[in-house]
Amino acid sequence: MRASLEVADIFRAAGPAYRAVHAGHLSLHQLQIMSAIEHCRTAAMGGHVEACTDCGHWRIAYNSCRNRHCPRCQGAAARTWLAEREADLLPVGYFHVVFTLPAEIAAIAFHNKALVYDLLFRAASDAMLTIAADPKHLGARIGITAVLHTWGSAMTHHPHVHMIVPGGGIARDGSRWITSRPAFLLPVRVLGALFRRLFLTRLVALHHAGQLAFFGRLAHLADRQAFLRHLAPVRKKRWVVYAKAPFAGPEAVLAYLSRYTHRVAISNSRLLGFDEGGVTFRYKDYRRAGAGRQQVMTLATDEFIRRFLLHVLPKGFHRIRHYGLLAGSTHKASIARARTLLAAAPPSAPDEPEEPVDPRPRCPCCGGRMIVVETVPRWWQPRGPPATAPIRNIAA
């Protein structure tokens, strides 16, 4: 069912003016995403006409943009992804672990998204795998599904990685499954200290290699000594690693993943209003407890669009990654070995229906079958800015 207000409605109404005001300051990728969201499930995307074989009722169905930043398109993508991952679930408790970058590093990350977000993934996963393999802690090879989020509830820039981790792993010699303690996976202070060391060491190496870019109020950090002074306080503070008690079972894990893997900066369901005063939406204030955590905020429309575009990911960047037992082409063999050690039956294949399922949708009027009687061609193609315009990202 279509939400009463959608991000697409805001982009269609205010997008042209926003692009005019910020001409030359939006990347081609950002412009393409705005256009994709505006045209999603409209005649511009093409589609087809369906008619009922019984009563003659007809309707037009337009195509989705399938852009990963579009709130309307992520539900179907999440369902497809979850169906593919269901076979990897093990009959053990699962933990939720979150690694968050300090604000001083988040500012650097904004202008170096591909490099720093990738470094966030690598440092967090290496910290988890290293501490888990240590005999003083778990002494096992674990599996990790990691998902990057770059936003806070109010759409501010807040890079962090969510991890779903089975409560245990395969012993280093492969002979047995080692189960974690019931409500404890790994010590978060130890994880935080190693995460901080790995991340900062590699970040300094990137700066030394001249791979980091700095703009605006951070331009002075291009100087090595200024950069090291900027990092000095961060080396002393505690880096936040959050670990939650295990889920109730595999079904709860899937329910969690369905909410987190394909989420975008704001869902249509959180939007409350849009008028000349701006965009009103719900958000969570994590400094409050209980019912007071749910709050309402109104942003000027220009600021709402700016915050949404803060979270555009670099083209080709993978925001869902797998490590350890779940990594790469060996993950099927690793999961099969884990099931053997756990004496768990392999996931059952879905039962074949006695009769083939008719894929044609039902008529909303009489329940008959709808068939495609006409195809609507697509007429819209994304366009970039003029070639002469300088391309720069929006400042944070």
C-alpha cells in the first residue's frame, strides 16, 4: 500500500528548485538518484496495462526505479536478499554488534566515503575475527554479516556498522563447534581498543599515501602535523562498540535483518507532513528513555533534501558484506561444516506445489486473472549537469 506521503513527493515538488540553487555543487550520481526517486513507478519508467479475463477490469502498473537509495524499492530487494541468506542460518543464538566512528572521524569520512567506509568495514571485522580467534576469549572462527548505515535517526551523518554474529564458531583445528557464553560473545572494551588501533593506523597510512581529500573547514588537515593533532584526542577516547544479547532464534534474526539490511536514510512511513513550512517526520532521540524517545522534527525542505543526499553511497560500494565463515565462495562449505559439528539438519527445501502456481495477479473486482494486454515504453533517461559545470559534493 502506498504511503500517504513519500520522499518521491518531496523530490518532485522541491527537487527542481533545489537543483537550480545548488547547480554545480551536486554530483552526477546525486542528480541521478534524485531523478530515479522522482520517476519511480510513474509513466516515465514505463510499465504495462493489465486486464481481467473475466470482468474486463483494467489497470496500469508502472515500473520501479530499483535504485538502492529509493525508499519504495527496498522492500522487494530485502525480501529477495533474505530468501537467499536463509540457508546460512545456524540453530544457535545470534548477537547484534555495532561499531561506530567518533564524530571527529565521521567528518573526515564524509569527504572520503569510499576509502573511510571501506576502512570502517575492515577494521571492525578484523577486530571481531582477531578477538574471537584468541583462545583467551572464544578461540574460534566466527561468521559475520555486516551492514553499513551512515545516518542517525534525524538523518545526520553518523557512520556505523551493524553486525549479526552467530553465538560461537568453529575451533581453529576444525574439530568442534565452540559455543559462546549464553549472554556474552566478546568483551566490548577489548574490541573497541583494537578497533581504534586498527582504524587509526590505517587511516594515517592513507593520509601518508596522499589518498585522503579535505575541503572547507577541514582543508588544513591536508598537512600531516595538523592531521595528527586532530587525531590525538581521538586516540585517548573510548570508541563505542555495542553488543546486544542474542536473538531468540533464526526467525528473529531474519526479522531483524529485514529491517536493517536494505534500509535508507528515512523510510516513507516516518514522514508526517510536507508544506511551505518544511518536512515533518518522526525520529528517535536516543538520549531519552521509554515513550519520550519518539520525537517529531520539522526541517526546511532544502535541509531535508540536503540531509537525504548526505547518505548517497559511492557507485559500486557494497554496504552489505560477509566475513569469516560467511565470506566468499567458501561460505557454503563452512556453513555445512558448522551444521555437521552442531548435529543440525540442513535446511529443508520448500515443498513443490502439486500444481504449478499461476503467476498472474488476481483481479481486485471479481478475483479473476489479470493478463498483460499492452506494454508502456519507458521515456525517461537520467541526465547529468552541463559538462562545463564544476562538480563538487555538498559540504557537510
